[in-house]
Amino acid sequence: VSDQRTSNLIIFGFTGDLSKRKLFPALYHLMLDGLLDKHFEIIATTRRDVDLEKFKKELKGFIEDNNDNKCDDLVLDNLISNVKLLRMDVSNPDDFNILQKTLETQDVACSVGHTRLFYFAVPPIMFSGIISSMVGVGLHKSSDAPNRLLIEKPFGHNLQSAQELCDLMGMHFEEDSIYRIDHYLAKDTVQNLLHVRFFNMIFRQVWNQESIESIVITAIESIDIQGRSGFYEHTGALRDMIQSHLLQVLALVTMEQPKDFEVESVREKRLKALKGLRLVDIGTAKRGQYQGYRFEVGNPESVVETYAELNVRLMSDEWSGSMDLPPVAFKLRAGKALDHKEASIVITFRDHSIPNILIITMQPEEGFHLKIATRKPGLDNNQTEMINLSYHYDQTEEEKHEAYEKILLDVIKGDQTLFPSSEEVLTNWRLIEPVLKYWRDNSHGLAFYEKGSSLPIK
Ligand SMILES: NC(=O)c1ccc[n+]([C@@H]2O[C@H](COP(=O)([O-])OP(=O)(O)OC[C@H]3O[C@@H](n4cnc5c(N)ncnc54)[C@H](OP(=O)(O)O)[C@@H]3O)[C@@H](O)[C@H]2O)c1
């Protein structure tokens, strides 16, 4: 493991759900695979007493539940022994002196410079306060090794707040030190999109308006908001899922081939695709709320959507350039408390009574399924039947890695390819802003659906 991976991870929000369910399991697996440097240290900031032994027990249970009951105690002990608890309240600027001193002491004690990774695992409303407090004590200036910020989504609450956050960060940090996390982009299937598209002639030839009729990107869950009413009342499905994950996936599905797979080239083409998106007609944007939501959040008037659906077009030669054909129809939809869990991209090809369909699944399992029309077998038969060519990642011998492992490794290496740029995030907000405004100004049009309903929500 190179010196490049000698890092300090400073966590704001150590006691939160994300830290327990995503961040620490990922750190455990990286350590298990020998991918963390032995100098790797974790500074966990907390505003209350934390019992690390209790945390370790919970983490062990979580790792076992998701790993065939297996957990290597030695690795887990090692991981937890690298955690240094630091009592501070991140909403209090003065407390950042404590952090600054701790990091300074560590730098003096250590011969190699540590890359400082600041992980913002706190409610988004706290992001700008933390940035200002870091600047206040000089933590924005790098020592002899770079600072990197890992910012969880949602990045901003609307276009204005996202722009303000970008401006604030841009004033004190270089763009190449800001990692806006969109864990969908780190999923194996999603990373594979560019390979499948650009390294296979059969897909390269048909990935356009002439051959494709529609692309539907779905991310639905059977679980409800699970008590996270504070977060959800402030967010809703459009902001939570479509503004970030689904638009970024759409960018990968539709972007032009980059000249190489370096960060600048990939980001440039993703951004171009996102900039070409237009809402079909604001009235076709749908929203729904599951019955019982208002009671759960204690707000009888709530119009927050637990289901959202957006129809868009992409203005480009490939996707809408031909006047002889309708432009490719893109639909993005996300929701909670539906009849099953699914995250998928469904690509329907044109020009057949029984269309060919390519389904790329991201959840519950990752894989590719191609439905093609064939002649039904038999001696005297000319009927067509669909057959399904399927590949699941579970079939591979390769060990599976969670998205957060890839995220952490890329941040340690300094590779920003899988992280949206500020321009990408702002472009996404520009697209959905009119819908947010339309829904705010028009209280009608909210469909109520029963928990466990199936799509489409009417
Ligand atoms: N959970 C997920 O699966 C998930 C997925 C994607 C993105 N995210 C994003 O990740 C971030 C964290 O989410 P979460 O689900 O982990 O939230 P959470 O469970 O509510 O945890 C929030 C964390 O912030 C800490 N915090 C709040 N106010 C603080 C203060 N004044 N001083 C110090 N610490 C404070 C909390 O500490 P206390 O324990 O002391 O209250 C807690 O550790 C959010 O931006 C969220 O949108 C979460």
C-alpha cells in the first residue's frame, strides 16, 4: 500500500446511521482486504459520550448480518483501536480549535504527511457551518499533505442553497479536493454502464434515437420513511433520489463516448448530457404520498411526495435529432412504501410488435437481462417468443464490494471520476427547480396511494 493511502479520516457525525451502516462496514472490509495503510487513523467527533465497545458490538452484529454471519474479530479490533474519539460540537465554531490542535499534534508525531479526509456525515443543514468553522481555525489550509472533503448528499436544498454551498466551498477549497458522494455511481452495474455501452459493437450501434424508444430509470422501495420524518419532511422523493442518483445514472446511460476514461473527460461528457435534458411538460411530473404518511410525520397538511416521477427529453443529435422519429422518452421515478424493492434501468427498443428490452438491475441484485424475440421451438411453428438472457453479479467468483468501499478507496487515491462536479450538481438542480416550484404553487395533483401499491401510481 503506497504512502498515498496514509490518511486521517475525520468524521463529523460518528454516531449517525450512515456511519454505522455504511461507512464503518466499508472501512472494515477495506481493512480485511489489506487496503488501508497501517497508519490510517480515524478521528471520530462526537458531542456526547460514546462507548466504543458498545459501538464495536453493534458494528459486529451489522457486519455479520450482511456477511453470512462472518466477522473477523482481529480486523474489527484493529479497526476500532484506530478510532480516536474527540468530544466536540460541530455546531460550535470554538470547538474546532480542539480538532485543529489534535491534527497538528498528529502531524508533528508522524514522519509522513497525512492526507486529511473530512467526512461530512451530518445533516446537510450543518455543512456550511462546518466549512466556515474549519476556515476559522485554518483547517482549510493544507499542511504538507492535501485536505479532501467528503460531502454526503443532498448537496443543497434547492438551486440557491446548492449555489451558495458551492461558492462557500469554492472560496476556500479547490474543486479537486471536494468529493460529492453519490453512492449510486460507485455500484458495480452503474460503473459497468460505460463498458457495456462503449466496448460492445452490438450496443454502440443501437444506443440512439433510431433504435431506442424509451428508457425508464426506477428506484423504489417497499419500506416507508422508517421514522426519519425530520429528514423526509424537508426532502421528499424528487430531491432525495431524482435530483442526485437517478439523474446521474441517466447521464451515464446517455453521455457521448469520452476520449478516455480520465476524470475530466468523463465529467465533461456527463455534464454535457445533463445540460441537454429538458422537462417534457411540467404537468406530466407526477407526485404521490402513501396513506398514513401525514400521521407518521405529525403534519396533517403535508404535501411532501413519497413518490415522484419525471419525464424528460435529451436535446442532442443522438437522442432527439431525427425529425422522422419521436425523441427518446426518458422517465425517472422513485418512491417508498411500494410493493417491492427495485432499482433498474429499462431500455425498450423500437420497431417490433414484441420489442427487445434490456434491463439493467442495481437492486435488489445487480445484473443485466436482455429480452429478445426468438422463434418458438417446434416442428410446425412460426410463433415468436421472448427469451431472457440473464447475468447476475452473484454468479461471479469475484468478491463483491459495497459502493462505499469504492468511494473511500477512490477518495484515498484522489480519483474523482465517480463524484459529480459542482457544475453537474447545479445543472441537476436547474432541471428540477421548476418542478419544485410548480408543486409548491399548485397544491393539487398529489395522488394518495396505499402502502404496498404497485406501479404506476395514478
Ligand atoms: N443514512 C443513510 O443511509 C444515508 C444515505 C445517503 C446519504 N446520507 C446523508 O448522510 C448524512 C448523515 O445521515 P445519517 O442518516 O447518518 O443522519 P443521522 O442518523 O441523523 O446522524 C446525524 C449525525 O450528526 C450528528 N450531529 C447532529 N448535530 C450535531 C451537532 N450539533 N454536533 C455534533 N454532531 C451532530 C449526530 O450526532 P448525535 O448522535 O449526537 O445526535 C449524528 O452523529 C446526511 O447528510 C444524509 O443525508 C445518509
